[in-house]
Amino acid sequence: MKNVPSHCVCGAAFSVSHALSCPTGGFPSIRHNEVRDITADFLSEVCHNVSVEPHLEAVTTKTFQHRSAISGNEVRLDVAANGVWGGRFERAFFDIRVFNPSARSNAGSIASVYRKHELEKKRAYEQRLLQVEHSSFTPLVFATTGGMGKLATAFFKRLASKIADKDENSRYCEVLWSMRCKLIFALLRSSMMCVRGAWSSYKRPAAKSPVELQLAEAQPTN
């Protein structure tokens, strides 16, 4: 890459890997929320009682096997819906993670890194959801490069099948291809946003939000 700044707007040395993870400006959160909202939209086509960031039931006396299990009373997951895996009254919860595969903490084969993030999510939420909410839990793990983990792949295949069954004019392979394209473009677009956001102080003031970033980039530079 040519003409890149030496430092990110946060003050750290600039690199693409750092830009994809830097929280300054809230770009990783925006990336995560876009994937969450796309997933909720897909679920709304064929499932009932779809909710974004649903609160979990309060926990008072339950103890969980894993030390990393989250037992606080203000816990929210990303998406919940009825009728994903079973009947229309069977509740399913989903939590999304988008990770940077080039980060040092994600060293190793890409399959093992996906599995690591899936297990972290399961240890944090699955036992609580089974015992307290009496619901299923599926972690949806994505890479900033557009890939997704094994459990996310199985989930979107299931969802594509349900959408294709509902609309007789839709074919399963076409629905799945459309869903994957929408997710991949969202992830790649947000990755570019992260890099541009970290780069925004180069020859112009740093932008603190996507709107400010667009306004800053519209201004001529000397």
C-alpha cells in the first residue's frame, strides 16, 4: 500500500491488521451490528418472534460448569427467534463474533481459529441458555475477510432451506448464494471502513463516526 500513514488515529503504528481491530471510532462495533441486523432480517422472513439484543432471564442461584460462563443479570445476546431448529415455539439464541484472522491472537489454522471462537461463545452462554432459558444457542463466527465458521455455515444453510421452502419460486442454492453474497459484501465493506477510518487523520482531521468520516473525505485536501 502506498502513501499510508505511519500511525493510526489512536496513536499506534499503522497496519491493516491493526486497523481491522482498532476500536477508535467504533468501526468494529458497526461491522458487528451490520452482520447482526442482516441475520435478523433473514430470520424475519421465516421465523416468529425475532428480536435483536434480547435480554436473558435473571440468574440468582444457578451455578455453571464453566468459569467463563456469564451469569450477570444484564446480559443480552445478538438475536433470538422461534422456529429455527424445531417447532414455532422453540426459542433459539444466536451471538455473533467477527474476528481479524491476521491478529496475533488468531495464529494457527483458520479452521482451528473458527473453532476456538465458537467454543468461547459456547462456554460463555450455552449452559445458561439450556438451563435457564430452556433454549438452544448457536454462535455465529465470521472473519473480516468474509468467511464463516462451521456452525454459522450450518445455520445459514438451514435458514436458506426454510426460505426456499416458503417461496416456491426460490431455489435453495440461489437463496444460499444470495445470503452468502450479502454477508460477504457487508464484511468486506466494513473492513474497508475500518481501514479508511484508521487512515482518516492522514492529511485531514480524524473522523469520529461514519458520518463524520464521509464528510471529512468529501473535503478537498491541500
